[in-house]
Amino acid sequence: MNPLTSHTHLFGQLFAVPQFETLWHSDRFITAFVNFEVALAQVLGTVGVVDAATATAAARAISEFQPDLDTISAAALHDGLPVPEFARQLKDFVDSSALPAVHKGATSQDLIDTAFSVILRDANQLFEAQLTELNTALSDLEAKWGTVPMMGRTRMQAALPITVGDRVSTWRLPLKRHAERLAGLRPQVEALQFGGAVGNRAALGDHGEAVAVAMATALNLTHRPRASHAMRENLADYANWLSLVTGSLGKMGQDIALMAQQGIDEIALSGGGGSSAMPHKQNPVLAETLVTQARFNATQLPAMHHALVHEQERSGSAWPLELMVLPAMVTTTGTALTHAHNLISQITRVGAAD
Amino acid sequence: MNPLTSHTHLFGQLFAVPQFETLWHSDRFITAFVNFEVALAQVLGTVGVVDAATATAAARAISEFQPDLDTISAAALHDGLPVPEFARQLKDFVDSSALPAVHKGATSQDLIDTAFSVILRDANQLFEAQLTELNTALSDLEAKWGTVPMMGRTRMQAALPITVGDRVSTWRLPLKRHAERLAGLRPQVEALQFGGAVGNRAALGDHGEAVAVAMATALNLTHRPRASHAMRENLADYANWLSLVTGSLGKMGQDIALMAQQGIDEIALSGGGGSSAMPHKQNPVLAETLVTQARFNATQLPAMHHALVHEQERSGSAWPLELMVLPAMVTTTGTALTHAHNLISQITRVGAAD
Amino acid sequence: MNPLTSHTHLFGQLFAVPQFETLWHSDRFITAFVNFEVALAQVLGTVGVVDAATATAAARAISEFQPDLDTISAAALHDGLPVPEFARQLKDFVDSSALPAVHKGATSQDLIDTAFSVILRDANQLFEAQLTELNTALSDLEAKWGTVPMMGRTRMQAALPITVGDRVSTWRLPLKRHAERLAGLRPQVEALQFGGAVGNRAALGDHGEAVAVAMATALNLTHRPRASHAMRENLADYANWLSLVTGSLGKMGQDIALMAQQGIDEIALSGGGGSSAMPHKQNPVLAETLVTQARFNATQLPAMHHALVHEQERSGSAWPLELMVLPAMVTTTGTALTHAHNLISQITRVGAAD
Amino acid sequence: MNPLTSHTHLFGQLFAVPQFETLWHSDRFITAFVNFEVALAQVLGTVGVVDAATATAAARAISEFQPDLDTISAAALHDGLPVPEFARQLKDFVDSSALPAVHKGATSQDLIDTAFSVILRDANQLFEAQLTELNTALSDLEAKWGTVPMMGRTRMQAALPITVGDRVSTWRLPLKRHAERLAGLRPQVEALQFGGAVGNRAALGDHGEAVAVAMATALNLTHRPRASHAMRENLADYANWLSLVTGSLGKMGQDIALMAQQGIDEIALSGGGGSSAMPHKQNPVLAETLVTQARFNATQLPAMHHALVHEQERSGSAWPLELMVLPAMVTTTGTALTHAHNLISQITRVGAAD
């Protein structure tokens, strides 16, 4: 949709680091879909919906399934989603005797939402490491320069002297709280989705709850007593977290860009960006990009909240809106954290110029 | 700015219930400012910044202060905020001997942010009661109609039968989680702001921390080790919560408006709205309004995230943006919760038409 | 909903100038409703839907109608809008013989949308004058200081010298284009709304078009061949214009706030704002407020675009969303233009410090 | 950043048609950059900044330049943009005697903004054809079914009977106005950007204006008397248009999804989407997607308005925000227009069910 923001594009490295962007590649979804179906087949045997042999045969077959991606991609335009065609191909692929253990009681949204949970789990592990790393870098910065005086500024006017530590702590402290928030959010978003056609696990009769519990265990995801096909507030809450993080980094970026101004000179950066017309310039590129990324995520966030108006048992208009914005917010946040760390490492001096 | 949305306007009762709108009236701020200054004067005596007699005299004088609101309001245009003129008048009002205990170590943002904390505390108490009440109403609805069958619908098409309980639980369950979220957020937003001119409590020397601790106790607010003049993520996080609540209510409203369609007839409401051209109509006014309010809050939310890009020690552009949107979001959420409860009480039948 | 932003509030003069906020008061709507009904009664006589005597009697009676505002306000919560109760009261008020000429063929949305058209016409006349005035002030600024050198800055770094005129022209030129855009938009938004219950003027049979044409003439509004109850793009387009204006002013405000920094000193302002803690400060309050207002309007704008998804013949969820944001955007734009003019008049020096 | 929305992804065909997505590929930018530099070299000769032989030699060399894309892409992270490295490579590539005619008087933003102009020109031509085609399809629909009765619905309740033509005209009429708006916008956005380092064409002395005029002619773009590096309202205005279009299509999609409900049955569609759990379903996938796309573009729009707060002569934070959202909005609009046309062609019946 916007190739400029891919890390493979001429403009893209500013907007996307590969380790986050690739989380969202098609193969990651296919793997997650297959893992879901394998776990389902196995669990159906365990709880006795199908016999053990059928379950085992189905799980083995599914694990060897190689879908035709082009056909799935084309069918997504017709079905609105890739899973119906994925399921059709999968059912064609397995032996008919194994069919009772394939996709039984599941629906498209179960596979896709669970794939998101798995991908977000990976993203969250990266985020935790990034937050720790950035926190350390800022602590080191404070340790080195914290007592150096600089001018405190309010309403963009010189106010009273502060220390570098006063300023830097306003960059660092929110990150600590964001890490705590993330710890609380992870179980909410790293959850199994399993509700079936209309979200009530009815196709599995009395076995619904047991299957869901066992699948959550098998896939190492949180169990929910009720499928959340139409209750999307956990994802909106998570999107809010992403934008809180980039917002805090944007404040740091804005401060650094202001400190780097000639005439203010409160910070020195190595490796500033060049200009095609003015080779002498040392532009605070990463600092400014953090502001851009803060505003980008702030812009996206309401889409996740509009998506809460998710009519009936499954919305074909609210749900795809999440798909259009949440991955971009995740990638932006991961990229901003990388930029922030690189930016801090570029600092060679901070505090009053003289 | 938008008189239509005041409960006193011809259009306004749809948009604002008085108990929330009046939380934001000028007198509430003046009371909060006065309480702040009284507490500060007393605490300055307690910790020994001023002698006890001065503190007591100052506190007594401040508590009798009646500011000239018109002059303050006019000065806000010049100063950007009402507190500088409030402080000027206050200092004129008290006896000069008491001045060492007046506004000492405080800044405009300390008073205003703390006033917000106090107002939000009142709002949060109302929200808790509203959530409990609405949760009860929905539980009663489920108790009465929960086993009645109705059609499950996905992508706005009939899918498979569900029960009324399946549908209603998707309205009720998020509210429970929102109540839990609110409990976690309250200490974050019901906090004392006390940092002084540049946020580091420097004007009080070694007494800064002690004064802040004692003031938080006196005002029954959370103490923060570091003032958050320029770290605004708690308020953005809270705004997110407001929009999560209205988003969940918007889903309920959208469902009810769809259920009330002729030809669907899955719900009957008493007291529907009338039309000037078609007196026979029974419009699901409150259901539709919940959708409007969800989209309104979703729209406002990014402003609170843009405000995270809060440059230096105090931003004169980011901070007022909060003032322009957060009160509107609070009032909208309280009004939506009232509407939701009234809407549920209008339901006379739910489930399959026949 | 948000009392802080009313010009009567302690905080409000920063956010709302009276001449724009009062455009939206209840009495303005009542006057517009009455004028609509008077014109309708007269026109119904002219085109022969009712006889001349009935039309004249109805028009005279309507023009003397004094509605009970409290009852209307309370009914708006029930009906979703004030017009049904207004029409009930009006029909009670006029002699029964005049009833055939009262509200005939009209619906709530006709009265309300037309009231908006009338109010926007007044706003637009104010905007035109403001744009002219501000353009003159900026031209005068260029005339006085335009050749003074200053540093051109890109990516917040000194680049190459420019003149004050180079910078100021980037503030002035967009205003000229905004004035041209407004001239094109005025006929679109200053239009009669007249469509009746379902928007097709069916209640007036063959007379529908003639009535609409005559009413547009009588009320000095644009005639539309088709009522736009459910086609809202003109208002969304207008909201875009409002945000374009504040966006351009925000650029000017941001530039001025940056120029006013100590160490940069490229501008001197008289009458800067004070601080309660630091009386020595001269804060560029109006400059920063322009940035706030730009971000506020940018934030509101998507609500007007979400409202384009206006289902069927009249949406009870999309339409009220317009009511919640458009007046606020108009008031903000008018206030920003006033602030901008005052800000320019505060400039006592611009260009290189030495 | 969000691979899901690429047409090559498993999910992507719903979100991006290739003819729009590929407009934004790296090679399109390289071609535009090369064309800019060729035109500049030639024009520099024409106006006499360099001699004719140098101009011709430079133009010939530039036209044969094959940049190293990987190095450019990597350098974009450092410089914030790909052009500085592009220009470095280009200068290395041409013979040193031709250097006076290479990139003379130009800056990164000149090349990138002009590349956008060229790409938008292509997009706009596609849009014009799509709008014409869709308008025809809707006219044909009205011609075939326009007099069939159906229920007019207001506030999601049956109101009074209308015709299919009444409803369909609310889908068609805005498209006509959007086409007119586009005709007015095209010269604004299909414009040469040429301002040099700080936007005033100073590097070319008295030749600046002549070079700009001749380049605009050579590249078939609009000439602007003043470079718009820091005046971005034309692009924000264009983004508004994109969202107006998808908003109007979203209204159509919402109406069709509501008409397709069982129990309403006012429309029949061929080729509805399937479900992995409920093969019997015929989901109105494209109708719902139009709603999604309307809300997506509405969500993105404010970013383009925040980008109006473009500080000084070139903002490194505001400008990249445009790059992150405008291409996505263009692709979404083109895709929505394609979906809309396909959706209309799926209609096999419209109007009252019986």
C-alpha cells in the first residue's frame, strides 16, 4: 500500500527495521496457521472429539502441508481473508480419513487472531530487550553527564538552570513505566483465539472449553473463557501502549533537536545527516524521525478505537481496519526504539555549551 | 468553543450530563487552586520552610481568598493560563508577613495539573458507580433473556444461531475489564503535581521531597518522586481508557440499532425518539448516540498522544492541547455511560422476533 | 462538554473569541428555525400549495412564535434533536387554520442543516475579513523588515542566509490561497437544505423543486437540485479548509516560537506572557497557541470524514458527530485568526539579532 | 512497515491494487530523479548558467546513470533521505567537466517533491478514469432499477418509501463533484518543486525564476513563483480529496451491506465471499471493505494536517510524516474505486424484496 515505508525501499530504512517488518511476512502467517491446525488436531484427540489415530494422522499431515500462496492471496480478495482458501487447500491435502480433525470448530478469525498473538509475542520480546537497552543507555548518559548544568526551558523560553540529569530523567522515567505496562499487557494480547463460527465454541459441544484450554497450553498462549472475536479492547489497549512509547521517544527527539540548534548548542551529535545542497550540515536526523514516528503512531491509534465498534459476532469492516494499522504501529515502535538507541549513542556532549 | 455540546444548549442534553460537565466549571478550579495553596502553606510550616505562625496565618488567609474571576479570565489570554493572575491577586490579598508561605516553590502547572487530578478523582468515582450499575443492568438482562435464541451474524450476514446471552456477554465482559483497568489507572492520574518552575523542586532546596510527600497526603493524592510536567503518558493512558469505554459502549449501541431494524426485529425498545416529519417512528436514539460518542472519543484520543511530544520542561503548545480535549472526553464518557444505562432500561424484549 | 474552552471560563479566552463562539448559541438556532418556517409558509403560498391567506397568516404567526427552550432542550435527549419538539410547540402555537402552511414537507434535518448554513455564512464573512486583515499585517511586516537578513534553517539547523521576506512570505502566501478556496467553498456550504422526511421532497409532489428554489432565494442561500441529508462531503471539505487555515497559522506560530528563543533571538515581541514562578519571562503565548490550535483542528477533522459514512437516508450516529466537532473547528479557526493578527502586531523586531 | 497491505501479501489484494501500489516503487523515484536532473542540466544551458556543450554533455551522462540502490537505501537512514547519496553517486558518475550542470541550485526536497508530483499525475489520470467508469456503472444501475420502490430509512428505521433511484443518486452525485474537485486540484499538486537549499532559488542568482519556468515546461508540471518546501497545504488539500472519495464510497458500501441483510433483502449480489466455517454464506466483502477504506483514509488525513506545522525552511519531522501516509492514502483510494466498480457489477437485483 505504501512501498516507501518498507525497509527494502529507497526511503524505507528510516521507517522500518527488518526484524520488525519481517514479523508480518506471509510465511509467518502460514506457519502460525499450520501450528494452530496441528495443535487443534492433536487436542481434538486428547479431549476425545476424535480418536487418537485420526488426530495423530491429521496433525502429521497438516505439519507437512505446503499451501499454494498465490491462490490463497487471490482468494483473499473474494473471501475478504486468506483463511477460507487456506482451509480448502488444507482439507484437500489431508487424507479424507483425517478430515474430522481438520479445522474442526475453528473459524478464520481464530487462525488470524491467534497468528497475531504469536507475532505480537515475538514483537513484545524484542520490545522488552529494546526498552532495557535504551534504559541502560540513558542511565549511562545520566551517569556521565547528569550533573552538568544546562538551562531549563519552559514555553520555549529560558527559565532557570537545571542539570542534564533533570532533563534526561524525563526521557528515561517513562520508559520504565512503559516496561511495566507491557508486562501487564502481554497476557492480554498473547492469547489464543478460539471461538468458532459465531464465537461460542458451539460446534464442539461440551468439549469447547477443554479444547480451548489445551490449545492455549500447546501454543503457549493465554486462555480466555470467552472468545474475543467481537471484543477488541485488548488490541486497542495495546495500540495505545505502542503510541505511548513512541510519544515518549518523540519528546526525547524533540528535545534533542532543539538542543542541537546553533545558538543553543546544548548537545553534540556524531554522525549527523548530510544535505545534497549543503554538505557542511550535521542534521539530527534520528531525533527528528522520532518526532515523526510519534505523530505517525498517534495518528493511527484512533483506527484501533473505531474498530471497537465491531458489530454483531464479527465485523467485516472493523476488523480489517486493525489489519491495516496495527502492524504498521508495531514496526514503527520497534524502529523508533532502535533509532532512539542509536541516537543516544551518537551523543558526544550534553549540557551547557560553555 | 462548541456551545452545542453544553447540557444547557438546545442540542446539548444528548452530549453532556450535568454531573460530568459541571466538574469542569471555573469554580471547581478556583477551589482546587485555593486548596492547593492552603495545603502548601500548612506543609511549609510543618517541614520548617517557614515558621508555624506564618504558615497558619497564610493558610487561614488563603482559605478566605475570593479572586476576581473576570480579571483572571482576561489575564489567561495574556499569560496563556489563569494561574499567574490568580497568584498575583492572592499575593495582594494576604498580609505581607504571610507571603513567604504563599505559592512558595510552586508554578502554574502544579496548581492546574493538581486541579485536574482532583477533578478526575471525582469523575473516576462516578465512573466506578456507573460501571457497576451498567454491569448489573446487563447481568439482569442476561438473567432474563439470556437463553432466548437469536441469529448470530458475521459480516452482517446470518451465520448460525446463538443465544441472547452470547450477544449480551460481548457487551458486558469488556466493562468488567474496564473497571479493573480504571482501578490500576486511578493512582496514576489522581496524583499531586509539585515541581516548581522547572520541575525539579529546586526552590525548596532539600525540603522539596518532604513538601511534596506531605502535600500529597494532605490532598489525598498520589505522591510522585519526580514531577511530571513534561512526562504526560499517564494522562494519555487515561484518555485511552476513556475511549476504550466508549468504544465498547459503541459496539453495544451499534448492535442494538441493528437489532431494532424492521425485518430484523431482535429487540424492542420503549421510549424511542420521534421525528418532526414522521410521528410514527420509534428511533433508537440512545443506541445511535453511543456510536457517535465512541467515534468522538476515538477522534480526540490522538491529541493526547501528540501532546506527549512535550518539549523541554514545559510546553506551551502541547499542554493546552490536553486542556482542549481531555475534559470533553471525560464528559462524553460519563454521558455515554448514562445513556447506556438508560438504553438498557428501555429494552422490553430481546431475541428472535417470533 | 468542555467548559474550559468557553470564553466565559477561567481558561477560555485562549480558546474562543466571543464573536465566533456566540454564533452557536441556542438563540441563533431558534432564529434560524423560525426564519426557515416563515420562508416556507410564504413560499407555500407563492407556489400554490396553500392559498395566499393561509400562507400569510401562518408566516405572521410563526414570526411571533416564542418557543419554550427548556422543554425543547429536554426533548432533544428523547428525540435526538430539538426540532421535533420545536415543531410540536410551533403547531400548537399557530391557529389550526394555518397548520397546512407549517413545517409542510420539511424535516428536522432541513431546519438544522439550514441553520448551520446561515451560521456558517456569518462565520465566513468574518473569516474573509480576518484573512484580509492578517494578509495586510503580514504584507506590512514584509514591507518593513523584508530585506533584513536572517538565517535560513532546515532540519532545525542553520543552512544558508535568507531574508525576513523569504520567511514571512511562507506565512502569507498560503493565506491568499485559503481566501480563494473559501470563495469556492461558500456556495457549497451556504446552501438551503430542503428534502423532507426521506430527502426526496416527495411530500410536496410536483411542487418540491419550486418550493426549494423559492426558499433558497428567500433565505439568500444556494439552491441544490437534490437534498444532501446523506451526502455530507461539502461539510467535510469545509472542515478541511478550517484545518488548512489553522495549519498554516500553526507553521507561523511554530516559526515565531523558535525565532523567539534566547540564543536565536530572531524576533522580539511585546506583551509576552508571564509566569507565576518566573516573573521575568516573556512567553510567546499566542505563537504557541497557534500550534495548539493547528493540532486541535487536525485532530477533529477525521470526525467529519468518518461522518461521510452516513447510512441510508439519515444517520443518527454520523450526523451528530458533525455537531460535536464542526462548531468547535469554526470557533478555533476564528480564534486562531484573531490570535495571529494580535501576534503579528506584537512584533517589534524581526531578523538577525545583531 | 505493514507488509499485510502489499498486494503481494497473503492479505494484501483487499488493500492494494498493483497499478496504484507500484506507482510508489523505488524505480519510479529513480526515474523521476534522473528526469529532474536531465531537465535541470538542459535548462541550465538554455538560460545560460552553463554553456550549451556542458549542458548537453551533462544531460546525456545523467540519462545514462544507473545508481547503486542498496547504497542509497542505506544512506537514507543516515541522511534522512535518499537524495544526498543519489547526488553523490551522480556527481561521481559524470565527467568532472559536466559537474557545473549537475544538481546546480537544487536540493533534496526539489527532487523528492517533484517525484511526488509526477507520481500523483499518474495517479490522478487513473482516478479520472475510475471516477468516469464508476459514474457510468451507477448511471446504468439507476437506468435499470431506478424506479423500483424500496423503503427509505432514517436513523436505521423504516421511514417512508423511496425509489432505488433516490438511494443510488446519493452514491453517484458526490462522485461527480469529486471529479470536479480533482480537476481543480491537479494543477496544485502536479507542480514543479524547485527552490534550492533554503527555498529561494538563491544559488542561481537572477536565473532562478527562468530555470524554474523552463523546468516546469520541460517536465510538464505547473510552475510556482515560490517554492513550497515549507508550505504544504496543497498536499493536505489533496489528501482531503482522497478521503472525501473513500468517504463517499464508504457510504455506498455501508448502505449495500445493510441492504444485503437477511430480513431486509433489498439487494442481491453475485460472488459474495465465503467463510471457512460456514460455506453457505455470501458475504458482501467489497461493500464492507469500502467502509474499512473510508475509515482508514479518514484516520490518515490528520497526519497531513499536522505536517502543515512545518517549521522554518524545511522540517525533518513534518515532511517525512507525509511520506508515511500520503502514498497509503493514494493506494487506498485507487483500490477502493476498483472495489466499488466491482461491487456495482456484482449487483443482480436492487429494491424491495418482493
